[in-house]
Amino acid sequence: MPKSQTRTQSLASTISQSTAEISKYLVTEGLPDLSFAAEAPSILILPPHLQIARAELLSATSELHDLIKGPLGYLIGLTSPTHNILASLHFINRYQIALKIKLDEEISYEALAQECDVQVNDIRRLLRLAIAFHVFEEKSNGLIGHSAVSRCMIDMPLVNSWIGHFCDEVWPAASKTVEALSTWPVSEEPNETAFALTNSSNQSLFESLQQAPANAERFTNGMKFLQSAPEFSVSHLLKDLQWETENSPKRLVDIGGADGSIATAILRQFPTMTAVVQDLPNVIETATVAQDLEGRLEFRNHDMFSQQTVEDVDVYFLRSTLHDWSDKYCIAILRNLIPALKNGAKIIVNDVCMPEPNVLSPSQNQLLRLAHPQFSIVTYTLTH
Ligand SMILES: C[S@@+](CC[C@H](N)C(=O)[O-])C[C@H]1O[C@@H](n2cnc3c(N)ncnc32)[C@H](O)[C@@H]1O
């Protein structure tokens, strides 16, 4: 980098180079330009050789955007009412507005208000806020239709479960984080959290879900949706499970395995393996075995805070399960496996690791640091 180049110039050239690489790929492959128009593809799939360009572009655009505001402008930006976009998404989710607008249709705020049985001024205000963030489009004055973003809520129904869980259960709890930390400064208990304060319930998230079947199903579907995000795709796990097909473990138990979608993917990759998915009763009762896995996959009620009951197992598997619990409870979950462990049995933990600062790119770092309090202090357990 020439010495005379400023940081902003350096970021701008990264942006220019990475954009050129990605645009060249789109043009060469005859793919549509990037857009939020309703007909645009919902997911931007780039080949592995462009993943670095994409990560650099995200980091550089984000840093340049922040820098150019100046430190005070940036700070005020953090406190500016961007959280209100969540109020708008909450409203859209509560009234399932995306599903009330057909693709290729334009509808007036008045007609939509009538269908949702809400005030027209409220729906106009909240949808225009969403539109400012690419959710829906106001094509001609007063008529709204889908954008590529709102269309995701039709094409991928599970995204609505994630948004509903996030807006009803996670977001309100986030505002109680500081209060929870001062109320229970050293707690490791799952019912001493921001979530418990929000609900004045003295209950953990999972206890509360057990008493609210619709919310529990929404949570499970929300988790399933997350797996469809490229970052959480089961394909990363399958790539890392480098077992030879004929020498793969014979039997696996997926603890906290929810609807079994991960176990299903593992069994399809390793055809000689069988699996048991364990979870709480409210989760197990709605789970079903795919036709091609009948006889190989089984669901069982099991509370992981009691001793493991399935023995003669090669792999006990925990994906995104330990991150919901403080160290004290993670230790209890793992100790409960000990009596069942046969010689050579393995425990595989497939979860998010929090790296030291300055290891990841700034945008990846922001993403992980934003997710961390949700796991550790907002909805689950206070950990330090
Ligand atoms: C964040 S979800 C992860 C689900 C799944 N492993 C995945 O990767 O998508 C955590 C799971 O742990 C389950 N769980 C919570 N408490 C449990 C308990 N005491 N015993 C067994 N499972 C539990 C929840 O019902 C939920 O399905």
C-alpha cells in the first residue's frame, strides 16, 4: 500500500477490487445483478474462490461506513432508533403481513389494515419503516408489494418462526441484560436471566417453552431455519466428520437434537450408522422420522440433566446445546454421560467458539460478538 494512501482510500480500493471480482463472476455466469427487487434470488450463492472477496467486501464496506460518520456520529448511530426496525418486523410477524400480500400483487394500506384488523395509520407508519430497510416495496403511492426480502417470508416459512421467536422472546429480554447482571451478579442459574426478568416468571427459557407448545414449536422451527443459513449449514459439519463410510461409528446419540434434522443429515451421509435423538418431551412429541430412515433413527424423551440411558454408543453428539448453559450446567451434562461411556466412545461438541479479539475480520468479529450475549446472558444463563 503506498504510504500516501489514507485508510479510507485503502478500504475503497478493497471494495472496488472485491466488487469487480464478484461482478465479473455474475456477468460471466449470466446471473442477475444484485438487487432487492421482488424477483431477485433470495440467497446470494458464491463459489468458494469468491468467499474471501465477499468477506473482505463486507468488512471494508462496514468499516468505511462507520469511519465516514466520524466517532461521535458513529456513537450516536449506535443509539439511534435502529431498534425500531425490530418493532416493525415484530408487527409484520404478528399479523403475518407478508403472507397477506400475494406475489405480483400491490395492495393499499387501507385494504391491508382491514385484513389485519389494525389502524391504517399504524400499518402505514410501520411498513414504511420496513420499506426503508428493503422489507416490501411501495411501488406507486400508497400501494405496496413484495421485495426480495419480504418474499423470503413466503418462500421460507421457517424464517417467520425465527423472527417471531426473536421479537417475542429474545429482543424484549435484551433490554433487561444490565438489570439481570446487577440483580444476579454471579449467578449460573438458568432462571436468573434477562429473560426471566422480562417475563417476571422465575423460569428459564426452556421451562417456559415447555408450558407454551406453540412457542416451543416456533423455537424448534426457528433453530431449523438457522441451519439453512450458509454459516450454520450442516454441510460444514459433514465435511469435518471425516469418517470412512465403512468405518463410520455404528451408533450416535444426538443430545438436545430437536427435530432430528442434523441426525438425519448425518445418517444420510453414513448409511451404516443408526442414531437416537434425545430432547425434552414437548420437542420429541412433534418430531418425525423421515421415510428413508425408518429403523435407523429413533426419538426419545431424555432430560440431559439426568444420567444417560442409552449405552453401547460410539458417539454422543451435542450441537448448539452446551452454549445455552453456564459452565456448572455444562459440566453436569457431560458428567451425566460418564456412566454410559463405553471404552473408546467419543463426545463431539459442535458449537460456536469465541475467538480472542483481533483474530477474525472486523465484520465476522462483530457478528460473533453480537451473538454472544444472547447465548450467555440474555435468554439463557448468566456466565462470566
Ligand atoms: C439451541 S437448540 C439446538 C438444537 C439442535 N441441536 C440444533 O443444532 O439445531 C437446544 C436444544 O436443547 C434442548 N434442551 C434444552 N434443555 C434440555 C434438557 N434438559 N434435556 C434435553 N434437551 C434439552 C432444547 O429443547 C433444544 O432442542
